[in-house]
Amino acid sequence: MIVYFSIYCFLGYWLESFYVSLFQKKWCSSGLLKGPYIPLYGFGACILILCQPVLITLPVVFTCLIGGILMTLLELVSSYYIEKCFHTRCWDYSHHHLHYQGRICLSYFLLWCVLSGVFLYHIHPFITSLSLSHDACYLCSLIYISFILKAYGERLFPSQKKGIKIH
């Protein structure tokens, strides 16, 4: 389970960074912690993996719905935890319709439903099909390279400075 937690923290970092970057129209490194991992995704994946034997027996719609509920509850609890322990608010959905205290909202609940289904039926089966014991060196190398890129990325790829506006 620790290996899966690590893999999904790492993949979650890339997924979220890519998602945020699409809206920002420039590369944005996501996450509260230093390093290319977001534990929220690792915990979410582990919860879904633990519930998978029951969820997979249900019709796909119910599997996705229950997965979305579980991930939304995790997001709600995590937002309180992060705010209390780190004195910061990592996300704010108050500009979305049907939100609760800006911590969770309907549109992200629906996204979690879809992602839960994709995870349970496609992503996790693919990851489990890999021979992780043989590929551990490659995986560790990839994670190590990502740590270096996150730590030294600005030095390796300096951001473009905007020119002076002349009126």
C-alpha cells in the first residue's frame, strides 16, 4: 500500500499541476509541500483501493457516485486539516455554484465521480499490471528527477520577464 500511496501522490502532483497550468496558461507547480507529491491524491487512491472489492461489484454509476462522495469527503476533511495545521487555505470554491464554505462544490464532486471511475476501472488496474519490483529503479529514478526539477526548476528554466510598458 505504501508503494501505491507514493505512486499516486506523485501522479496526483502531475495531474493537478497540469490541470492548474491549463487555466493559468503557464506552468504552475501545485501542492502545499516541497517535492512532486500531493498526499491528498495518495490518501484518496488508498481509500478507493481499500473500497475497490465492494465498489467494483456495483453498477458503474454507483461505483463512480460512491467514489465521488468518498473523495469529496476527503477533500472536505483535508481542507479543515490543512487550514488548522498549516494556517493556509489551498483551494477556495466559493466562486462555484452549490459550494459548502468554499471547501467543496458540486462541479468538483462531479469531477471526483468521473476520476474515481477512471481510477478504479483503468488507472489502478494498469498500475497493478506493471511489475513494480522490476520497475522500481525506473520509478525511483523518475521520482528523483521530478524532485530535482521541482527544487531547481526555476534555475534550470527561468521564467520570462515581461518587458517594460511604454505608454
